[in-house]
Amino acid sequence: MSAPLLAVRVLAVTGLFFCAANARAETPAQVHAPHRLRFDLGVGSAVGFAGGTYTWSPESAAHLELGAGLGHSGLVGSVMPKVSFGSSRDRFLLGLGGAFAYGPMGASGWLNADLAGYEHLGKSGLLLSAAVGLTYMLGSGGGPLPQARFGIGGWFGSRPASPATKPLPAGTPVAATSIGSGEQGSAQPDAGSASALGKPPPLVAPAAQPASAPAAQATGLPSTQEPSRAPSSTPSRRHRFGLDLGLFSAVGFAGATYAYLLDSMTLEAAAGFGVSGVQLSLMPKLRLGSEGIYYVFGIGPSYADSRPFHGGDETSVWLNADLLGFERELSSGFSLSGALGLTVLLWRNSAEGDLGLGPCLPQLRVGVGSWF
């Protein structure tokens, strides 16, 4: 199977995962974020290996992204229009744009496509995003290459609309004058004032008794009954220790991992050993799903040192991408995980001298762990 065809199939499966992750209930409080600032890590992406982006969104379905970063081709500047759909806080994105790069190899132009993108707008203003797609060097005569990126940043501008009037606290007594107009209410004396004038209090028909809770709701008045409070939805497990086995993965052949969960994102730190020696890695990840079944996508760097093994003399830096990740978390906290992705050599220092960008290789890993 050719590399472009394999990339298209991987992207199609990833797109299905993203669509399933967006099939969730709409958040009651609608939001629209006209401005976004984000920092991206990528492999062959519109901002290269790392860069910043600004996105202007005049409508929820329309985005214009401007980016600048550093990649294998040198300094990169990019423009990418995007369309999006989904809920107000979780959206699926498609984008197509161009990039210009200038570096030691000269100037070059690129065409970039984000074929399966996801974006989450947190209530606090946090923004998480991920995308996989294709990139093509204009005038190269070759075929398209796979690309991926992960971003974290913030959104600002509009915020969820707050109610025009705030309800009174539960248990606050409501005067009968609030049902009618001000003039009518003030013309009706209460029992206490009638007794003070030496007149008997007016007889009150049963229908004029204080309204019950449903009647108060029907008239728009707050109920005197204490409303039931929904249980907190904050996850109780935020830490995970695990053991992974892999091939060209962020932990090499085998390693230990620690992950911290924050909203829909996890931050994983790992240590292991592989062909390139002892490895240390850091990888931010998106974790999407519910009821113990999650899709996981992450990109992050790793550092390897072969000197502790067999008299090696090399150190290297890699960029790893878990493009198709899966995790099954049981009610006990025990979890099973697996991931397929790509890894690329960014830099290597050996006795032969400093070496630059290396080949892009497939990588995989499986693991067991426990959340607590």
C-alpha cells in the first residue's frame, strides 16, 4: 500500500473518531468566540514543528487562521480559512490554506489541509485543538505527506449571555402586590393595616391564598421551596500511573508513565528505554469520550541518550505523535490503552557530527495503568 493511500485511510478513521466525539448534547449556554490565540506543536503542519496562531471568527461556522512558526523548511508563515460545525463548545473543523517558508534550503511554498480537526472551548477561556491532514510542497513534483498538530491556548471576546434578571434567593417572602400592577397592589390594604384602623380584616377567599410552588412558577415568581441541587460532575480521578510497551514510541520499547487530567486534556510525562537509549518524554493529549471509553490524540517531544548503554555516544531529540489512541477505563480505575502514530528525528549528536531532521517513522504502544 502506498504511503499517500495509507495516510488517507488513517485520516478517514480519525475523522470518524472526531465526529463521534462531537455527538454530544448542546451546552445550554451558547458561546461564540470571535478571537483565539493558540500555541501549536506539529509534524509537517502549517506552523512547522512549533508556532503560534491567531484565529478570527466572524461567525461560528467561519474561521480565518494566521500562523507563524519554525519547521524543517525554516521560518514558516501561513494563512488558512476554515469551516466548522458542531456544538457551541465542541466543533469539527476543515481547513485549506497556503504557507511560505524560508530557510537554509531557500524559499518554498506549501499547500496545507486540515482534514480532521477538533476544537474545544472551555468555560474558563481555555482552548484545546487537534488536527490531522495532508501537506504538499508546491513545485516539488512529489506526492502529499501526512501532517498533524496539537494546540493549546485561549479564546476571548463574547461570553455566555447571563439572564436579564436574577431570581430572588429561595425562601424570600413574596408580597401579593407583585402579581398585579403597582397601583392595584398599593390600593389593597393588608390585614394588619385594617386592624389598625379599627375595621375588621377583609375576608379572603380560598383562591386568594398564597400560591403554591407550581403556581408561583407559572407566574414567573420564585418558589419558596428549596431547589434540588445537581451532584457535582467534577471527576474524582485525575492521576494515572502506567506501564507501556512500544515500538519507536515516546517511551521506546518499555517505560513508565504519569498523566494528570485537566478537563478534556491530559499531560503525560514518561521515562523508558529503546533503540536510541534512555528516553524522557512529555506529551499533552486530548482525551475525548464518556462512560470509560476515550479517544486519545497527542503530540510531544522526547529526549534520548544512548551513552548509558553499550558505550553509546549519541543524544537525540524526537517529536512523537499519537494519532489514533484509545483508552478503556474501568469503574475501579484500572485502564487499558493503545496508540498508533508517527515519530520523527529532530536532531542527533554523535561522533560523526550533528545530524538534522531524520525520517518519519511509524510508532505504536500499548499500556496498562490505574487512575486515582
